[in-house]
Amino acid sequence: MRFALCLIMLFSLTSCSVIEREVGYPGGNLGYLADRNTLFAKGQEQRVNRYLVSLALIAPLVAETARTGTEAKLSSSAIELLYGNIAKLKAAASLCKFPAGPVSEGIQPSDVAIDCNAEILKQNTNTALNFESLSYDVAKSLGDALKQAFDNLEIKANITRIIALDPSEILRAVLGARRLIPILMDYLATFRDVSIVFGQSVVTSCEQNPIAACGPVTQSFARLINRPAGESLEQVTAQRPIYDIYSSSKGAISAGLDWKLEQWQVVALLQNVNRACRKLEAIAKVDDDNFTGCSVEWDKVTVTTTAPSAQKTVNDVDGASSTLPKVNALIAAHGS
């Protein structure tokens, strides 16, 4: 069950194929691995959404591993950096953005000029034209956050297990230290929540642009909701209805579904992150009552039916000194 991104910076440049991917594949070698092992993303918006899902999974894991005030502060900083880098990437992708749609439908590569001019580039150093560099910053901060989690646990895990963020592989990594099992259980509960939100985003996308591969996604939700009580022990043991939602959703995206995250789904994902940040603050405040970390007061989060101008959003994110503008940018950049 590989759901999160290939999250660590390049750990090997010895292979010619790795170097070739770094040179020419969207997202470099990490993008290549993510497309094949996690979720396929066919455009910049989907790549940002893939990062958002990863953030919702990683933040609770990092929070659960912190035990001291110092670990909590370091973990909170790692999450806030992630917030900022993803928000900056999302906002930048809206400026000088690439045209959406195939050439066969009249969409031309030169259409990027419709949304771009010298004045925009002068005022904004971050646009879709440097998406690859900004994406690298996000991938690096994701890897740093995961490394912080394992540093908190004082264990050394196989690099491939960290990259996959596979629950079963993480279980194997911590089985030798039974004190870590409660931490893993909390993480897996969040994993199930995020999987359902992710599945709902696929269902919504299927309703807007149905394809043949959408059928199994709808059926997986029906099986989850209508589970019978009179099944045998063997039947119950074999069932993984939430995993089926994830698996069928991933299959629909791989089959070409135009996958999007609706605004309410982004809010649901980021609420998982905010709960993690509040846990970290509670730990840190034991030693430092004035500490404010990556959490936000949720009633101050801005939810609007129309997104603000991309240029204003980019400038707000670039100059943000707190988490709230970054959260608002991630939510406002999506349609309701």
C-alpha cells in the first residue's frame, strides 16, 4: 500500500537511468518513482495534490513520534516548512500556468502566454515556469520531515521503507521496539482517514469526468458502507475495505482520471495536519509556555467560493511569517 511520495532526496546517482530521469522526467527521479509507486500525476495541479495527501499523512506520523519539547519544536518546524513550500508551489503554479488539455482539442503550448507577461515575472520570482525547482524544495522538506520522525524514534530504518511510507513496512521497522506500536497504531488510524478522503476526491472527480475505471471506486465505497454482519471469520479476515477504496482510486487515476481535490477535501486533509500540530504544541509548552508552532486557530481559516488572484496569493505566501496565510493559500487555491 504505497500512498505517499518518494520522499527522500536522491540517494544514488550511480545509475545512468537515474541520471537520465533527473535530467528529463517531471520531478526528476523522485517524480518517476512517485508516478509508479504511489499516485500517478499527469500535470502540475495533480502533483501539488499528491503533495497535499502526503502532508496529511506525514504530519500526524511526525507528531506521534515527538516525546520531548525539543523534538516537538523541531517536528513543528519541519511541518511548517512543508506547509510553506507546498503553498508556495500551489500558488506559483497558478501564474504563467501551462495550458490544460491536449493539442487535439485546440490547446496549444503557446497558450501559456495568455496568463504570463514580463510584468508578472518581474513581480513574482515564483511561477509555473520554475515549478520543477519549487517541487524539489517540497520533496526535500518532505524527506526532512520523515527523517525527523525517525530521529525522534531513535531508530534507523531501511531507506526504501522510509521512501515508500508503506504502513506494513513501517510496522516491520518498529517491531523490534514494542514501545513504538501505539505510535504506529495512531498513524494507521490517520492513514485510514486520509484514504477515505482521498477516495472521496476520486469519486467526486469521477462524477465530473467519468471513465470506465471509476466503477470499482464506487463499488468499494458500497462494500464499506454495506458490510454484512453474518460473514465467516475467514471472510472477515480477508477483507480490507478501506484499502480497497485506496487501491481502486489509485487504479482510476492511473487509468487517466482527471483527478482533483475539491476545497472541502483540502480542508479535511489539512485538519489532520492541524491536529498533529496541536499535539506538538502541547508537548513543547511543557517546557516553553510561549511556544507557538505550526497549528492555526481553525475558526480563522478563510474559506471562500472564489480564489483570490494568483499574484496576490504568491506574494502573501512568500512574505508569510506564520502558518495561517500558508493554510489559507492552500485552501483558497482550490475551487469550492
